[in-house]
Amino acid sequence: MGANTAKEHHLVPKYWLRAFAEDGHVLGRWRGGAEHRTPVRRAAVARHFNTDPLAEGERRVALETYLDRHVDGPAAPVLRALCEGRWPLDQGREAVVLDALAWQVVRTRAFRSFDEQVGRHVFPAAWAAEAVGYCEEQLGRPLSEAERLEVFWTAVRTAPDPSVISDPRAALRASIRAFERTRDVLAAAGRRLVLLRAEEPLLVLGDSGVALRRKDGTFCLTPPLLPDTVEIFAPLSPRCLLISTSRAHYRPWEGLTRKIAAKANAGAAAWCQDAVYRLPSMSWPARVRLADAPLTVRAPRMSAVPAQHPPGPAPAHPEIRRDDLRAILEQLSDASACPPPYADPAGP
């Protein structure tokens, strides 16, 4: 690990950014139109993004170390080979690419924003469900259906800010669990990787690395984040686009067309949090505009009915199959290092 790894964490790996650089620099465009030449080491970074705030020593950067050694290290030569046109992939190299793509979906501020927004939307309902259980416990009897609904909606309306139960490690756990789900989606039957190449530079790279395009052509964040039909656009270089898709309409022998490049560039602009990067010698693509703000999750419409008994099985997190990654998740789930529990949902 470099000396900077413990503080400055790359949201898009440096080897990926270098494909869009000249003389060690990329040209970044920010919301509002300002452009700056940026050294690769300073592009798409966030301070302490993957740091465990409750750990000490090397354990603080356990996840960032894992990404460096077990994801970026193996992926760099494989993705460089793809940019050079070495295709198709054997099974081992395809597994490395799927790992890199899955991590790129969840290792960015776009995913963290999605996770936080969903949490804020869901929190009042979760708080209210806890309030119903608390009231029944205090009364020593089950509430009637009418009482349960009254308590539930009252608690929804009066729920505090989610920060009252803030867990500084929750976002890191969410990214690990979401990686497993994303990796399974990418490896599902009927989904394939398509590599498209062009003779001239056509592609830009957002600070999220990849973009998720829905079947209706939109790039919105609204759940589910990864429906089976979603396409993942990964610009590997200004001339090389990798697509994970369940559709069969791409014609690799036609190469990377301007129409497909325009879709990928629109995705890069939509999925970026702050900036989109390109070769300094490349013109900004026509008709590509950065929105005034990053993507947002639409607030859900909420309804409630009394629970049917017996309740169904509780949703379970995916199994973490990699030993090293499972150990990091266990570290991030260590209750002895967590802040003290919050007050009960009924308030003081």
C-alpha cells in the first residue's frame, strides 16, 4: 500500500483513471461547467472513505487494503488487456472482471448516497414498527388492529432524524453485502459481457466509474438498484467500452458506435457525484450535460396493514463467500466497538 492509502481512497482505481490520462493528468469537468487538469492521484478520491472509524492500526484500512490487493491488483492487467482488444476472456479472467465491475458499483459515493437515501426513506417505518412492539411490551398485551395502526402512523409522523441511531460502520457493511448481491446479478444465466472498441476517443469517465442504465433508457437511482434487466456501462478507456447486459442487440463486429458512446457518456454524467474526466486532448462530447445535482432516490409511497400471523421469514443478508471479506465484515460488525444503544422509539 502507498503512503497515501490510509487517507485518500480512490473511488475509481488509479489504473482505470490512467487510461483517460495524458502526462499523468485527466481533464475534469464539474457541475456548473468549470474544468481543471487533475493529476490521476487526486482524481475521484475521498478522504477516509473506506476507513473503519472504530479500529486501530492496519485494521482501520482493512477494506481499502482488500480492494488494493484482491480487486485492483488482479483486475489491472486484465482490463488493460481488454483495452488492447484481447477478447474473449477465459473463465478465470472473466471472474476477475466481474469482481471489478461489481465492486465498482458499490465502492463509490453514488452507491453510498443511494444507501443513505434509502435508509432515510425507510427509517420512519422501521422506527414506527419498533414503536408498536415497544407499546405492546409496556402494556403487557397485544394491541388491537386499530391501536397498532394508530401507534404506527403516529410514530411515522413523529420519527426523529435517523442520526439518532447513527452507526459509523453501516455504510462499509452495506458495500460489502451489496457487492455479493451485485456479483450474483452479473454472473446470472442469460447475462453476458460485451466489449466494444473504437478507433478514435469517444468516451468520458465519471467519478463513479460505471453507470447503470435501466431498460427504459433512464439512469435513475430508484430501487431496486439492480433489476435483472439493468445494463452496466464501464468505459475502460476513451476507445473501449465494456457492457454487462442481458440483451442481445449489440453487434461487437460494428465496434463502438457514436450512438452507443453517447449513451455511455450520458450515463457517466448522470452517475457522477462531482466530476466527469476525459483525455485532456479530447473535446467535451456534444449534448452531454452534468445535472445541477447528483441522482436522488424517489420517496416511496407508504401504506400499512396489520401484520398477518404467523409472520413470514425475515429477509437475510447474502452469504459472504470470501474468507478475507467475511473477516472484514465481522470486524465491522463487532458490537463491542459500537457506540452505546439509542433511546427507545417511544421517546423520553
